[in-house]
Amino acid sequence: MSRCLELAVMGMGSVSPNPMVGAVLVHDGRIIGEGYHERYGQPHAEVNCIKSVKPEDRHLIADATIYVSLEPCSHHGKTPPCADLIIQNRIKKVVTGSHDPNPLVSGRGITRMREAGIEVIENVLQAECDFLNRRFITFHTLHRPYVVLKWAQSAEGYMAGTGDAQVWFSDEYSQKLSHKWRTEEDAILVGARTAIVDDPQLTSRLWPGRNPVRILVDPQLRVPQTSRIFGEEAMTIIYNEIKEGLEGGNVYIRLRSGENFTTQILADLYRRTIMSVIIEGGAYTLHEFIKAGLWDEARIIMTSVSIPAGIPAPAIDGKIVKEEQLVNDTLIIKMNERL
């Protein structure tokens, strides 16, 4: 199962809104096949695993055990059900990690295989498998995207200067790491002030991979149309209080007045099948998501850069799950324990 996880993570940033899944086929203690879900719309892990078996080993498939990090699917989507594939190949034993929370599966794959006479062992390394697919699980259980908060802060705990001049805290390595993170999430969100002061592109240009959908919270439409956030590199969704519709390849969504914008945005992103979002500022936007309890993970880059005054970084509780020294900065990752 550990090998399944190693394989599954190779699909990071390429399979959403599907989960990351790895599969390993073992006969008499020897791996005879392995595979992972490589890209959305393409074959699932079980298919690639079985296809990888060498011709001279194919007669061993029926007497083998297949390990899968997530319950095999039981419905027709972009590809046929993997539970049926396992049954058709007469594999005698299946070992799974996580349950699939998708209502279209949710135990049906396990039931179908057992009814076919296959031995099924569940919940092997379940915590590790669940953590790998925390975005997928959050999406299907809480009916909202998985929310990652991210910011860099100065030695004094400021995340921005007091004026309109842009201040860089993190170094080149940390900036590349941030762009890598962008390729791993479906969307990236900022508020109007960040868009005006920093004029960010919000792309992953410093790291190979896809650009996330850009989300701009701009109630009064203050951000100039010449801003780089409206560039052609990716689509931008603008949540505002003035207009709605498609314009210049971007989508305008009108927020309902008197209601919390955080819940409105996450509900709309859920309807758009956006499974995860990384929020990169500014301070007010981050604070509002924290105050609403609508966050799952916070990535804080602590730097040694010193400024005399600035906007304080958000105060956030949570369990520290990682503290890592980067080149010049320190990365702290917290998880929301209330969920």
C-alpha cells in the first residue's frame, strides 16, 4: 500500500476532479504490475496496473492480490467501472486503503467485488490514503473545495507593507515552491487590494504544470481591466456586487448582499466542480476565511526580512503538522483541527 501511495501522488495536479489513486498487483510476494491514474479522462490506476503486467506473467493475474489506495469505482464515468475490470480478470483478492466518498461509489465497488466471490480487505494505511486525497474527500463530504491558506511574513510578523508599494518577503526558492503549489490546486484566490497593489499574474510560470483558475474577490470592481490577473494565461472568475455574466473570457458572479462572501464563493466553486483553492491574500480575505472556519490547511513562510511597519499576518490556530527549513525561510504548515 505504501507503493500505491508513491504511485498515486504522481497524478498530483493532473487528475482533478478525480482522486489520486495507485494500484499494485502482487503474486507470491512479487510485484507483477503497477500503475496510477495519470490524467483526468484517461484510464484509472487499476487499468494501468493490469495493462502493465508482462505477457509471461499474465497467467498469474487471477491468482494475485491487487492493492489499491482507494476503493475501485463501480460506475460508468469517463471510463468503465474498475470493480468490473477486477471481476473480469478473476483477481482473487483486493486490498483497499480509503473508502470512496463519492455517492456514485461509496461502498458499491466493495459490495460488487464481494458478491463476485472476491476477498476484500479494507482500510490498510487508511489515514495515509485519506490524507493523500484530502481534497477529494473534503469536496464530497463537506460539499465545498479544500481550502489552503498561504502567506509569507516578515521577521516582525507583517505580511505586507502599510503603503501601496509591493514588498517581497520570500526568496527565489520559496517563490518557486509557491508556484509548484499552484499547479497542485484547481484554483487560486486573492482580494481586490492584493490585485491592485501587487498586480499578480497568479500563474505557475516558475514551475511546470497547469495554471489554476484565478478567483478575484472584487465587490466594487475596483481592479483595472489592464491588470495582469485578467491575462489570457488562465480563466478568471470575478466575485462582485455589481454584475454577472461572461465577458472577455472571464466570468463575473454577482454576490448576494447581506450574506457572507466566503460561503457564497465556496458554494459556487463546488457547483463548478472546483475541488481545491489556495488563497494567497490579502490580509482581510485571509482573515474572513479564518473567521468563518472555512479553511483546511495553512502554509506560512517565515522570513528574516525586516520592515519597520506593516499589515499584521493573520492569527491562526491549528495543529502544526510540518516545520521545515527552506533555503533562507522556514515553512510552517498547520491543519484545521475543528474539521
